[in-house]
Amino acid sequence: MSDVADLPDDIEALKAMIAEQGAVIARQDAQLRHHQLLIEKLKARLDKQLRDRFGSSAEGLEQLQLMLEDLEITHSASLPAAEPESALKDKPVRKPLPDHLPRTEQVLEPGETCGDCGGKLKRVGEDVTEELEYVPGRFVVNRFIRPRMACSCCERFHQAPLPSRPIERGRPGPGLLAHVLVSKYADHLPLYRQSEIYAREGIDLERSTMADWVGKAAALLEPLADAIGAHVRASAALHADDTPVDVLSPGHGKTKTGRVWVYARDERPWGSDAPPAAFYRFSMDRKGIRPAEHLKGYTGFMHADGYAGFEELYRSGAISEVACLAHIRRKFFEEAQSKSTPIAAEALTRIAALYAVEAEIRGRPPDMRAATRQAKARPVFNDLITWLQSELPKISGKSDLAKAIRYALTRLPRLEVYLSNGHLEIDNNAAERGMRGLAIGRKNWMFAGSEGGGHNAAIAYTLIETAKLNDIDPQAWLTNVLSRIADHPINRVAELAPWNYKR
């Protein structure tokens, strides 16, 4: 709200300001009522599924649970970091933390003398704040004891402030938040399943509570994910890929197909000290404008498959294409496996010779890699193209093998640049590896519950997969980050990247 001194003296102008603010509040209230109504409807449907759970309804139950989970996470991520006191009054009273959990106590003293008059402080009481924390393998309760002290001279009260916490007025410690995030996005355990697991340990953590935590944590960690994205785009060559993800469409009983995109940087094959990283983004479609938005301002090489949406990037001249030999090989491998075709087997043998050169030069400097490729790989590469051109007329043009050969003859010229540039790779496997964890998780959670859920998942995958690429335990690192990020300067958030934690 504006400062009183900044308000206009004109009554009509004041009325206009009040009317404008009233309209904004009305719109926000309407949106909130819509979300609350949707949640109540879904909860009602969920209750019915729980009562009638049998046969195919089990799948419907999972869909409803995940939809609610993502809606609650998205709603939490969009709320301000600290809610006003008036909003807190409407919240349900928290249940006390279980007595059986071990407790660690930390006494936060305000000092011995009054900061105003220098008088000696005397204790008049204390406040105790309990925080549920997770140490790998067990829950503990951190107790922050803050004596309330009064100055014996001027009677002014003094009390040490609480240490910064990931979620203002929240109960979870950074280790517990990290555990919930890693369990959901790395170990593929939806929140309602985590809730059931914790209940067996005597911990009452509802899915909606953890959804609130995940949403707030995602909003807090987003600047760090963006910093990792900037690191990826600073590379002279990156790897790009995307994969479909079903997104539930509330009210329609259907799913839409969204996309998760990954942009990876991995310069270890040519001996660079730059840390590897993976940056994930989510979109509700696969339009070519999406990668253009993700890579705005990027100049360099991009390893990718034959997706037509990338063509506009290549035409701009800022990004140069590097095709993927693994995609070419895959088509011949499928043909050799299913039909034992001699031509497909021969193609695999020739491609294996190119990979043998790569194994020989892995980790070598770029100039040495380029020189070895020119001497050993180029003759094999050129012979492969010539041989494929000669074999194509000998087979049926409608066969799968002919399609594989035509695909190879289209893509190989777009791969040739790797032969003379030691900074480039022979394939796009760095991005393919970046999709592996998501592909495994998708078998468990099947879909995203909303667009917001996909966005939050992209943030989590960026952090977790980048930590794994740097041989860092994601849970240990995220615990460290969540204990520091609230107080860390936003313009230095890159200091919290996993490769700095390793050092």
C-alpha cells in the first residue's frame, strides 16, 4: 500500500484509487474462490473414490491424488513468502510434534546488557519454537529457546531473533524440506505416499502440508535454478532434448500433452574444468517458439535430434546444429534386432568404428581430438555416406531399412562439423542421460497435475540432476542450500551451485 504522504489530496483521485484497488481485490477474491471450489470438488471426488476403491478406480484415485498435489504446490508457490498476521488467524491450529521424537535444544541469548541504556538484563520468561527436522534415516525436533529478558534499569524487553528459516513461520527444517523434494523428484514418491510412509513412523504430515512446503521451496529455489540455466547457456556447445509429459486437464476428464525440455552442458569429454549442469524447462506445447524462449541470447553449437522446431534457431545464424549419431544408430539397431538385416548389421559395424575413435580421445584436449578425428574418423565417416548411398537403390523404398538409410543420409551431413571441432561430441547422449531420471519417474507418477506442477518439477529436476552430474548428494547439498538461501544475496546466488558446495 502507498505511504500516506504519497496519497493525492484530490477526493476524486482518492475515490478512483480506491475503486481500482477494489477491482483488483475483487478479481483476486474471485480467482481464489474458483481455486477453492475446484479443490473442494476434487476432494469430494477423492472421498468417493476412497469409499468405492476397487478395480480401475485405483488409477482414478492416483490421478486425483496427484492433481490435488500439484494444485496445492502451485497455489503455495504463488503466495507471498510471508503471510500477514490476519491471514494466519484463519489457519487451523497446528498439532504438537510427537513426544517420542528426540529433541535438540539451542538457546538463543539476547546478550547480557540493554542495547539502549546499558543496564543489566534479567530473565522474565522465554519463547520456545519447535522445528521438525530430518536427519538421514530419522526425524528429530530442533527446539529454539529464546529467553525474554528485561532491562533492570529501563525495563525494555530484549529477545534474540529466530535464525532464518526456509519457510517463514513454517515448521520444516532445511533437511526435512530437502528430503521431501528429493523423495518426490529423484526417488519418484508422490507426497501422498510419503505421508503414508511417515505415518508409519508416528509422524502426522498431510499431503497438503507438504505440498505447501514444496511450492514455497520451489519459489525460493527458482533463482538458483535460473543461475544454473545461465551457466549452461554460457557454454560454446550445449545439448538439447525434450520429452512428452501428460498434464491433467481438470473438469474435462482428459490429459493434455506438455513437454519437458532439457539443455545440458558437459565439457568433460574434452578435459574442461567447467562443471556439468542440466537446465530443465516445462511448456504446455512443443512449438518452436519454446526453445527460442529458453535459449534467447545464446550463441554457439547445439547437439539435438531432427526436431523441426529447432530449424528457426539454426536459420537465425546464432546457433549451429550438430546432429546425433546415436539417433541414426538406433534405427539401424532396431532393424538388425527385428529382422537380422545384413545391411543394418554392416551399418552398425561402421558406426562402431566411429565410436571407437571417440573412446580413444575421450578427455583429450580439443585440438588433439580434432586432429585424431580428421586422421581416423573422417575416412570412415565419408565411406559410411558413400556406402549408404550405394545400398539404398538395392532395397524397397518403402521398407523400414530404406527409411533408416534416408534418415541417416539426411542427418550425417549435419553431424560432419564434429570432425573438425574438438569441443563437439559425436552424439546427443548428454541430453538423453538428462531425461533418464524423468523417464523413470514418469512410470510412477504418469503425469503432471497442472502447468504449475510441471514448472515446479523443472526447477527441482534442474537442481537435483545438476547435483548428480557433479557427484554431489542432492539431499545433503539441498539441505545446505535451504539453510542459507533465505539470507543469501540474490545477485550472488550462483555461489550456492553444487560445484561450489563440493569445494
